[in-house]
Amino acid sequence: MQRNPKRVIIIIVYAILFFLIGLFFYLIIRPDPTCFDGKKNQNEAGIDCGGPCQSCKEVIQAEDLIVEERAFVYGGPESYDVIAKIYNPNDLYGSSEFLYKFILKDSSGSVLSEREGKGFILPAETKQVVEVGLMAQTEPYEVEIEIANSEWIEFWEYEKPRLNVYKKQYKLVSSGTGFSEAYGLVRNESAFDFHIVNISVILRNPEGSPIAVNKTEMRDINAKEERDFKLLWPIGFPGEVQSMEVEASADIYDTDNFIKKYLPISGGKFQRYE
């Protein structure tokens, strides 16, 4: 009867001994904590950030982008162009990239055609999003746009690119090919040179509704340079053109869009975001 308590004590002593030996070897061979081990350790504020590691990324609580206008217009036989005006209600946050999807539907809600794309927008900016050539065998009833995955960036002391448009004109083609054309003069009044400048045009009727849209891009526009653009509509569209809206924009989030040989070594205001 006295052997059982002794045996239990011996087992406990050996168990403690093996545990201490295992713990000793574990402490010897375990890797030192780092800022890339996927663990919250060494007084880190989060996983692999804060403390001795880089600062934790601030979670931005930004308001969603607002769709102020969406429309589709005739683009040719079984072809339609779409337009949306997107507003960013955030004064301090811009989106370096957001995903969008245009969806053309018939009167029953069935999907006729879709087009996906990516966009960018600055703080408190209203931006045109245009896609051309969506194919549909029947005339659409409506167009929807979905916006997702906005990547927000906090700006400070930034300056919007000054890409101004002058001498805007629209006219019917009197000779040669095509139905009508829009043209104008883009002047880069910024201090930076851009590889790509995007141009989008909306033609509106007397009621203010879009009746035609188009887009193009201009390449390698230097600071203080001005350049002509022209957009052609090869096929006629219904409605009377009362006004023309032109938007010129450059992606300042993409550092490759700056012609680097002209960039100051320390960067510039366009890139001063966190």
C-alpha cells in the first residue's frame, strides 16, 4: 500500500524533470522574435507592427464614394457607351484605386452586358468614369454601377494637377469619314510632367442628359505644355448637342506616371501622402 504513493511521486518528479529539460532545449533552439514572424510579440502594438517594428498602419474610416449620375448612350449597332459621375465626400482621403463594374440590364432585370475597370479619385473630387463599346443585342433599360475595394490614402499639403481645357468645340463632320467630332486644347499648368493624361468627353442635350460619350489618352505632356486633342464619333446618335463637358486627369498615385528625369530628388507635393 505504501508503494503506490511513492510511485506516484516518482512519476511526478520525472514528469517535471522531462518538462524542464524540454523547456530548456526549446528556449535554446527557438528563433528570436522578429518583425516578420506573423506573431504579436516583443511589445508590438499589433502583429509585426509597433514597438521595435514599423508603425502600425492606421485604419482609415472613410465615407463611401457616391454615384451622382449614371447613364448609357447609343454607341452604334448593338453597342452602348456608359458614363458615371463619382463623388468623393472625404476632404482628407483619396482613393489610389477603386474597382467598378458597369452592368447593362433589360426591363426584366436580366444582365445584357458588363464591363469592369479601375479608377482613382482625389479628396473632395467629382470624377467622370467612361466606358465605350459594351455589346448588347437588345436595347438596355438601365445601367447600374458597382464600386468596391477602395484603397484609401490620407493626403496632406497636396496640390491637384492643373490640367485645364481650352477652346472646346463640337461640330458635325462636313466632309470625310465620321459623323461628328469634339476637340480642344489641354494645357498642363502643373509643375510636373506626366506620361499619361486621360481625356473624357460628355455631350449633353438641352435637358442636360448625356447623349454621347467618348474618351482617349494623351502621352508625355510636359509642364506648361499645351496639346490639341480630337475625338471622333464615326456613327450618328440621336439628340441635339447643347453642351460639352471635358475632363482631363492624371494618376498622381502612380509614380511611374511622372516623367522621372524632371522630378526633384526629394519628390513633390503630388506624392506627399501617407
